[in-house]
Amino acid sequence: MTHPSQHRSTWPSARRDRQRQRMVAQNADPDFVARRRGAVWSAERRAAKAAEMTERNADPAFHDKKVRGIAMRKRGRLQIPVHCHPLVRGLVAAMNAQMTTQREVGRRAGLSDRTVAEWRLRTMPFVDALDAALNTLDLELAIVPIGSRDANGFVNRRRATP
């Protein structure tokens, strides 16, 4: 068995030579290099943009608006996967309703940053951790009769008949 570094190319040597010559010619062409790297700004344009951004960032109102926008990006828009547990679905629905993030719930409940995200995607929560997360949203776990929960894990207003 050969080592990967000893592996020979499947291209014939003539084709490898043509490809090498083509790449050398393209890399020698400044227009090709500029197009490959994207738009190249002139020094004047770069200086004007830097001055504009310095002026914008000096304005406290602009900075506050930017920070608020970053903080609101994911609030209220978490998708509720079909495969996750109904109680986790209820937690995510409540998080969306209260416009809070997974990170905020996790930190207030004393969990790691990724724990709540993993509940949605891969893992099953422990009862104590789920209860702590629900408590941060002013909710609690409860034992209810079978069939009395809706699709999101909340208790229906109408009681299921026994």
C-alpha cells in the first residue's frame, strides 16, 4: 500500500503540464488576480469609507441601535423540531413567546450555553435541568393526565376525558 504523499496523479503528464502553464499565466495577469480576490478598492475609497465608519461609530445612538439589533437577531424565531420531546417543544414555544434566547435561559438556569440548543437538536434533558430552565420563564413541570397536553407540551384548557 502506498502512502498518500506517494500517490501519483491520474492525469497524464502532458495534461498536468498544460494545467500548470495555464495557472502560471492566470496568476501573472493582475486583472485575473483582482477579479479572483473580489473588488479592489482604491486608497481614496478606502479612506473615505474609514472616515464614514469612524463618524458613525462615534454616534452613541448608532452604537446603541447596532447593539440592540444584534441582541434581537434570534429572539422569538427559534424553530421547534418535530422530533424533540413535547416538553422541550413547550419550552421553546415559551421562549419564542417571551422573546428570550437559548443562551439567556441556559445561563439563568445555571446550565452551559449549548445545553438548551442540544435539547432541541440531539439530547434529552434531565428533569432537574428542564425544571430549572422552565422556572426561568415562570413555568413549572406538572403531572397531568394523558391526552391533556397540546402539540407544544402545554396543558389544554379542556380536560381530557378519562
